Amino acid sequence: MSDLIIRTRFAPSPTGFMHVGGIRTALFAWFVARQANGAFILRLEDTDQKREVEGSADHILKALGALGITHDEGPDIGGPYAPYKQSERLEIYKAWAKKLIDSGRAYADPYTPAELDAFRESARANKKAFLYRDHRPETPPAWDGSTPLRLRSDPKAYNWHDEVLGDLSTGPEVIDDIILIKSDGFPTYNFAHIVDDAEMKISHIIRGQEFIASQPNYLNIYEALGLDLPIFATMPHIMAESGNKKLGKRDGAKDVLDYLNDGYLPETMINFIASLGWNDGTEQEIFTVPELIKKFSLDRVQKSGARFDEKRLEWMNGQHIRLLTLDDLYERVTDFWPASAVTASEELKKHVLALVQDRLKTLKDLAILTDYFFAEPKADWSMIENNKQLAQLPKGELKQLLQASFEALGEVSTSDFTPEAVQETLNQLLVTTGQKPGILFSLIRTVVSWAPFSPALDHTLSVLGKETSLARLDAAIKDL
Ligand code: GLU
């Protein structure tokens, strides 16, 4: 096993958006390849033409690219086993199908859909499980491609190992004559993926739970083709936050690109998605991508469903935002500034960004958190009324506190309006007014920002500057 060349693949069908579950499969396969200096292959499984959604293939490439999940071979870049798009490999599947016909392990299905329905109906009437192999024709016609080609299965019990699920076994009753090539000339997933994984020398098949029931039939096909088995690893479902059902579109499982557009960092998405069903056995929750590549192992993927918790995702994003250097963060927030910042200097923007970095949960928060640094905020006195402590003070007292603050801050020199100088004045104000910081500082903070959150008051006032700070205090005094 040590000389096994690690080649993993992500084999999406271009049928729509890139949900979290699909990305997780890609990610785990990518980790396995990258940690072993192996290859990660992207293969488009587009043999179900009815389900194909236009633009979906480009979308998959874009989503993987945006997350930095790089592939070494694929439909866009080619590789030694090209083409990497199943619809362009039809001749290859036919050649492999011929091998099975020649060895007597595949046959042309002679039945019409109505005849098959009648077989199913009679099985139901007899309370028997329906199996195609019970109706296998004695002398099937030669296969001309106009009818389905079926496996002539060899029903038997199987024991096999799954890296995640452990040792599994099934009886012969689950083995059946499944379709290999459909009457439209396209192979089924069941057949095509085995051919492709063999041709592309895939070492590990990492895929979702929806395929586990078909696994015994796959084993039967591997045997019929005389192929060595790859390593299998079945991913647990991702469950919705509430209830015990699989995560669906309605549970907040957006497309990954939507999360990025909403101000989640790619590294957050990778960390979060990796944590859906995997941990390293410690309490550590925040991992960088290189750390994940190093630490990931299939045997620590849990068997049971992982829960999708959007609040945790948000928390994690805040943590990853904090880990960025200011310059890196600055590069990433280009599209997230409030409109009011359009003419602001890079210096001011960086200053403001440094102030709020610790408070951002998503990059989208930037606009709400910083607008008042670049534009005059609109007074919203309901913020005072809704503040438990401030709401108790009579108007006259609010006015007096603001007046005292206006005068004291007016004493600080314009050129020395630093956080330290401002803080000293604020401390003195606490003494002269006899107020608690929770009241006095909240009041000042509110009337200079009219924002739900803001950074530490000394820094906020310092960045606003003396003139603006005093003007906003004055406006509030006049408003009261
Ligand atoms: N084309 C299959 C899907 O998108 C991939 C399954 C696999 O990874 O083998 O669900």
C-alpha cells in the first residue's frame, strides 16, 4: 500500500448549483491527494442529459477555483486520460461493454417498458422483490445499441471495507442485472464511473452515501471486468440544523459562491465544510488550509450525519477574518466598502479597517460598521430609547452629559486627538460627571456613529477627528 500512487477524483454531474455536500466530497478527495503528493482529478459526469443544467459545468469550475481546490487533470486542462467529460467518452464505454458481451457478462435487454412493468406488477402481486435477473432471456438478441445493455450479474454475498463505514456485507439478493448502457447510447453512472475510475487509475473513491446501496452491484461489475478494487470511502449525509433530515436548499444551504459573495472567506468555507463530519480528535476548531491538508484522514470521518450550523459558520468566519494581516484583509474587502467610502483615501480606509477587523463576522458587515466614518450618519433616537440604561435618563440629563463631553473634548488639541489623549479626557469626564462608562460612553458612541456597533470609543473618536466628533455631539445636543 505504501507504493500506491494516490489519485483521487471529484466527479460532479453538471446538474445545478454547488452545494456544501458536493464541495465536501471534493474537499476530502483533494486533501487525500494533496497530503500524499498525489493527483486530484476533476471529471464531469454528464451522461444524464435530461438532468443537465446549462452553465453548470462552468459554475463547478468557478466554485472550485474560488475556494482554491485545484485540480491536476480535468475537462478544462486535459491530462493523460483525457477526455474528462463522460459525454466525450462514449466509444470508451462501448469498448468496455463489448468486453462484457464477449465474456457473456452483458446482454441486450429485449423487453419493452410495458413488459417490464408487467413483470414488476406480478412480483408485487406475489409479494416478491422484483429482480430483472428473474426475467433474463434465454437467448437475448444481439445488442445493436437500440436497447439497454444489462449486466449478466453473478449473485453472491459480499464483504468489503469502507474507510469510513468500516466492514460491510450484503447477501446475493441485492445483486441484479443493472443497466450498463441506456438505449440512448449513454452509459449509466453505475457503469461509466467504474470504467473511468479504472482507466484514470483512481486509487480512492470518495463519494456520498447515496451510492452505498449500489455498491454490491459495483463489486459485481469490477469482478466481471477483472479489475482490482480501489479504496472506498463513503461520506455521511449533511443534516439540516433543525430536525433529522438531510440538508436541503431550504435550510440555508446556499451555493458556495453565494457564501463568498456574502462575505465569507474561502478559507472559512474550507474549514467549515471540512468540519462537517471530520475532526482531528482534539478540541481545535480553527484550521488553516495547509493544516487541514496535513491533518485530514479518512478514518476520522464520522459515520453519522454531520450538522450544518450557520451560526457556527459565521463565528468561524470572524475567527478567520482576525487571522488575516491588515493588508490581506484590505485586498479582500475591495467590493464591500459602503458607497460613502468611494472617495476616501487608502490611509483612512486602512485605519478604519484596522478598527473593525475584530468585529467583522462577514465582509458584508463592513458597510454597516463603517459608513459613519465616511458620511454623516442619520440620527436615530430610537437607539437611545431602546438602550436599557440610556432610556432611563431624562432628556435634560442626556443633554448635560453631551454638553460636558463636547466641552471636555474641545479642550484636546486638534493635532493631538489621539486615542490616548481622547481616553484621558473620557476618563476625566467619568469623574466630573459621576457617570458609569456603560452610560456615558454608550451615549457618546451612539450620537457620533448612530450605528448598532462600533469599535472602542477612543479609537472611533480619534479616527473621526476632533472637528467631526464635536460637530456630531453638537448636532445631537441641538436635536434633543
Ligand atoms: N456524478 C456523481 C454525482 O454527481 C458522482 C458520484 C461519484 O463521486 O462517484 O453524484
